[in-house]
Amino acid sequence: MNQFKAVIFDLDGVITDTAHYHYLAWKALAESEGVHFDHAFNENLKGVDRMGSLNLILAGSPKTYSMEQKLALADRKNRQYVELIATMSEADLLPGAIDALAAVRAAGLKIGLASVSKNAFTVLERLGIRDRFDYVVDAALIANSKPHPEIFLNAAAALGVAPAHCLGVEDAVAGVASIKSAGMFALGVGSPEVLTQADRVIPSLAQFRLGDY
Ligand code: BG6
Ligand code: MG
């Protein structure tokens, strides 16, 4: 067993199913621009920030977009996403999420949150779990989206824990890559066929067992 001193969680798709809301909002936007959008393509957007995701979608369009047009499209997607999360509550926590957070706390480890979403604080408040984290990265201060290691390194530094003693938990290909390039142990949540770079993969946080890693 590794001597972990901190666990750093992703939010969307790990703790709550907001990944589905991002999917719905991006699909509506892509289709309004005549770009085909499906679950396979959506995998490329997970963990990628808002403008990065928009650029990946618009690469499939023959049109060219000014920065002003891109900002308007990103804003439209975000307004739909904000509407979708407005009614979220504790009932939207994924199975095992609270138990996983409680197990990490009981083991005396620090708990961080590394989401590139600028809506992460709102989602944490709606879920009623903001105070379960020792540190939540402010996505507005992160220059490089996942798969760059910046966000996980930022969380580790704020928690005062060396990356080698951190366990990162992610549902996205880009997120797992971010954890690995930060020099941490990567626990994937999802399918091993998709999260090939992860050190271990579990189907959901309901299978999270700190002592197994
Ligand atoms: C990530 C999601 O957590 O946040 C992405 O996996 C999303 O799908 C990204 O695009 C940015 O979110 P927001 O809320 O800042 O638009
Ligand atoms: Mg995610």
C-alpha cells in the first residue's frame, strides 16, 4: 500500500453526474452549428476547459469564428449548463461519493478538489459538500487545462503534500493524463478500456477502497 497523504478528486463525473449536463449543453451547441456530436466525441471534452472544448467542437465546422462569436457561443453553452445545475441537491451525489470523502477524512489524509470548471464552487454548494475539502482549486487561476499537470500540482502545493504522496481521482482521459504528468497515483473512475493511463480503474466511487492502492 502507498503512503498517501492526500487525495485530490475531480468533480464532474466523479462526485456528481454533471458530466451528463455538460454533454447535453455541448451537444445542443454543436448541433446548432451543424457539427455532429455524440458520446464518443464528448470523451475528448471531459476535463477540458470551456474555451478548449468549444475550439474542439468548432474544428468540425467549415465556418470560421471571430473571438467575439466564440465568446458568445461559450456563454450560451454556459447559460444552459447553469440552468441544468440550478436544481441540483444532495440527491445528485453519485453513489459512494460521501463514503469515499468520509473514508479519506477518517484516515487523516488531506482532501483536495481539482476541477477546471468555473462552476465548481456552485456545484459543491448545491451538493452541500464544500466544507469536506481542505482546498478547492479556483479554476479561474489555472492557465493550462488538463491534461497539463498544473491543476493537480496547484492542489498538492496548497495542501502542502508532495505529488508522490497524492492520489488523484478522475473520470476523464485528459484528467488521468494530468495526474500522471503531475507524478501522482491515478485512480480512474469509469472503464479501463478508456482510462488506459490510470494505475487502477474502478467503475464508480462505490468501489473506492483507500487501502487497496
Ligand atoms: C470539466 C468538465 O470539469 O469542466 C468539462 O469535465 C467542462 O466537461 C469543464 O467543459 C469546464 O466547465 P465550466 O463549468 O467552467 O464551463
Ligand atoms: Mg470529470
